[in-house]
Amino acid sequence: MAFCLMIQAKELNEWKTEELRKYEQTRLSEDQALAIIRMEKAKCRAAMEAAEAAKKLAEQEAQKRKYAEMKAQREAEKTDRALKTLAQKDVRYRKYTIDEIEVATEKFAPKFKIGEGGYGPVYKGVLDHTPVAIKILRPDAAQGRKQFQQEVTSITMPLFHI
């Protein structure tokens, strides 16, 4: 009987050792599982943060695009208004600076003088690739300034061909 108890004690000890080994293996597996869970949670958190950052970036880009489209629309409307205004206006003349007129007549060189009118000398020249007659109002002109202005503004065609 003592021998039987010894065998039972030995078996019991082996069984206890086996159970401790299984317990330790289970504890290690549980620790590994918890570590994997922590890593997956960290990955999930990082992915959510990246998604939020991408969402904010997309919203900013959408705002920029919306602003650019609105600006382009305003520019297009502005251009359309300008074109409509130009189409409605009867543009028959352009004002030139004295510098542009002096260049066209080489500072009123005698070779460009084509005559003398009631208001003063008349010079030929080219402005914007168009032959023109340039009348100069003398301060002591017999006719009045107003009549000179009416005559100049009523001209719609070149007076001569160069």
C-alpha cells in the first residue's frame, strides 16, 4: 500500500507539474494576446487620427477650390460686364497724350505739316497704325474753341491718305 501511495504521489506530482506548465503557457499566451490587443488599439488610434487629418485636409482643399471657383466666377462676370459695356458703347475715338502726338509728328516737324486751317496748322501722322490729321488750335484763332471742338469730334473718317 505504501508503494501504491508513492506511485499515486508521484503521479499526482507529475500531474501538478503538468498543470503548472499548462497554467504558465496559458498565462504567457494571455500576455501575448494582451500585447497584440494594445498594438492593435494603437494602430486603430493612429489610423483614426490619420483619417481625421485627411478629412480636415480635404475640407481645406474643398474650401480653397470653392474660393477659387467663386473668384473665377466673379472675374468671368466682370469680364462679361466689361464686354457688354464695350459692345453697347459707340467708341469712335481714343484720346492720345501729347507725347504720342509728338512722336507721330516728329515734334511737329515741318515735313509733316500738310496745311493751315482757320484754327491753326494741320499735321499728318500715324496713330495706332492709322493715318490721321492732327489739327492744332492756335490761341489767337478767329473762330472759337467750341467750334473747333465740334469740328474735331464730328470727324469719323481719316481726312487723307498717306
